[in-house]
Amino acid sequence: MQTNFTPEQLQDPGIARSNKILRSCVHCGFCTATCPTYQVLGDELDSPRGRIYLIKEMLETGRPADAKTVKHVDRCLGCLACMSTCPSGVDYMHLLDHARAHIEKTWKRPLYDRVLRGVLAAILPYPTRFRVAILGAWAARPFRKAMPRELRAMVEMAPRDLPPPSLFDQPQVIPAQGERKRRVALMTGCAQKALDTEINEATIRLLTRHGCEVVIAEGAGCCGALTHHMGKADSSHAFAKANIKAWTREIDGEGLDAVVINASGCGTTVKDYGVMFEDTPYERKAQKIAAMTRDITEFMEEIGLGPVAEDAGAKGLRVGYHAACSLQHGQKVTAAPKRLLKQAGFEVAEPADPHLCCGSAGTYNLLQPEIAGQLQDRKVATLEAVNPDVISAGNIGCMVQIGAKAGAPVVHTAQLLDWATGGPVPPALAGG
């Protein structure tokens, strides 16, 4: 693609990066085949190729974002399926990041939209605030039909149950069972700590059972993805800096072999810290953290899954595996979860179109509930078509989105691996 940025514009590192990305696009249209919003809406401007044209024109002219560009960029899930399909290797993720940040700086959204996004940014990354908001959603549920669609979506997405805070989410060091073979930091996340505390607990049991000392680092928290995807760079970078500082202290102290993450949306963001902090004083530390970050399934395959417990009851259970977009497209971790589940004795079944997004995508299901709902229905239908006893996923957002409609219980992959190697039955399968 030909671009026409001025030499002055190209002095900006962000513009220079986007220029390189734009020039790699050859207009082939392969991306439209796997773009969820193009499949649902059928509008060229709701495909990656169409959005690339809009972003190119906006950045080249240096003008503020306009309503048309904002509409179609906002409709992008950021699922990155287009990047897995693109034969030219177009780095759509970082172009989208640039566009979102430009929109946030230059476009004044309608008041309701500004308030909604501000509320989400002020609540979701903070577990205690999120818990209070869920209690508020319960109180508002009887009145949801009178609410605007976005607020109604927020109320309807609130879980029916709220687990008590887990002691394992507090800063601490959990010793390995037996000989310590590795020392790892576990990112406990933000929304996940409020919605499903069992995921982190199962992950800790799995890691310690396999000889890992697990560090919950003081000062680590939200990865920054939730605000990053809304273009709020100052907020997302502040979260990221806090994590970099927290894990660097551990590296400089007793050392770390890896930063393990069990929410793939977070993992994709943390693995991108090196790019987020290019040309800043944090660059080297950010690159080091990014390089040592592993998804829990990626890490477990590296160290090797231990013996399967004879009395686990997991053998032969049919698992419908949902490949979270952030895991399969963002991190390119595709085979490890399925191999581990099979090794653990499960029968693994994949839906017919595994690349199809479930519609969660961070805050997307709250900001674009109609499109997200259509994608949710399609994803649940394809998963139920494989007749699973249980559905497995590696991202809390996907679990909530799919679990709201699916007939089969939805659990995290780490919970199944924990169960198979000696841990308790996941509560969703035990009726708990």
C-alpha cells in the first residue's frame, strides 16, 4: 500500500511504525475471510482491509478522528484473526492500537459513551470495585429492561454468584511441593480475581505440584489490557509499569524463571510490553518481562505434565476446546492446550470454525452488545455441536461469554489439568 506521510510526520515513532505496517498491506482481502465483524455485518469498512484504509487516511492527514472512522474502529474486536490469515504479515494489532489512541486523544465522544467508558476503566481493573459493581448489578437486575442496551448488557453479564476473595491472591510466596525446580511469578489479574477465584487457586496447585515456587508479587495488578484497548494509553502504561517494577524486583532478588499468566488476554498484552515501551527508559526491563512471559499451557508443556492421577475421574471426558483469540492469534499458542488435555486423559473436540471469536474481547460485549450477542450465539452453537461434557477455555472473558449461553459447564484449562494430576474436581463439574 502506498503511503504519503511527510518527513516531519515520520519523525514520530508511532507514525513511522504505522507507516511500515500500512506499506506491508497488499489489498489482497484474505483477512475478510476470517474477520468476525465482516461475517456478521457484511460491510467492507467492518473488515480489516476497510479499517486499514480509514486509519491510513486519518493518520496521513493528521486530522482528528471523525464519526465514521470511530464507528468502524470501535466495531473491531481486536481478535487478530486477520493476522493469522494475512499472507503479507501485516501487523494489524499495533496499527489498531495506534488508531485507538489517536481516537481517544482527538475525538470527543457523546456524553453517555464517555461516561460508560470512564466507568468501565475505573471499575474493571480493580477487583474490589468490580465486586461492588456486581452487587449493584444484582440490585438493578429487576429494572434492566428499562435501561439503555449497554447498561442492560452490563447488568445481564453480572454473574449469579460471587466467590469470596481468595487468600492466594494476596502478595506471598507459595512453596513448591517437594524439590523446588523453578521459581515463577503468577499474574493473578483483576476481573478474574472477582469473577472466579478458583482459576488462580487451581493454577497455583498445578504449578506447585510440578515443583514450582509461585510468587504473587507485591505491587502487580491489572496488565493494562482493558484500558489499552480503549485507547487510554496513560492508564494502561501505568498498570504495565507497576507490573514491570514488581516483577523486576523479584528478578533482581531471588530470580524468576518465568512470568506465568492464565488469562490469555492479559498474556497477549504483557508479551507486548517491549513494544509498548519502545524508546523509553522502561524498554529493556519491559522486553525482559515480555520475553519470559508464558501462558500457563505454554509453560506446562515446557516443563512437562506430571503423571495423571488414577482416581481423577477425568479419563474419557469429552472436552469442547475453545481457542481464545488472544491465545491462538495474539500469542500463537495453538497446540499446547489440546496436547496437554489429551495427555491428561481427556477426549478433545474442536468446533468447526475454531477461529471464530466468541464476542467477549475485553469490554467489547459491554460496548457493542448486539454484535457480541450474535457472535456469542454462533460460538456456543459450534461448541455444542461437538456434544461436549465440558467446555474448556483459557481466558476469563471467553468463559463468562460462553458460559452465559452454553448448556455444558465451562471451566479453565488449568482447572482440568489440575484435576487430572491430583487436584479437586472443578466446582462447575462438581455442582459447586
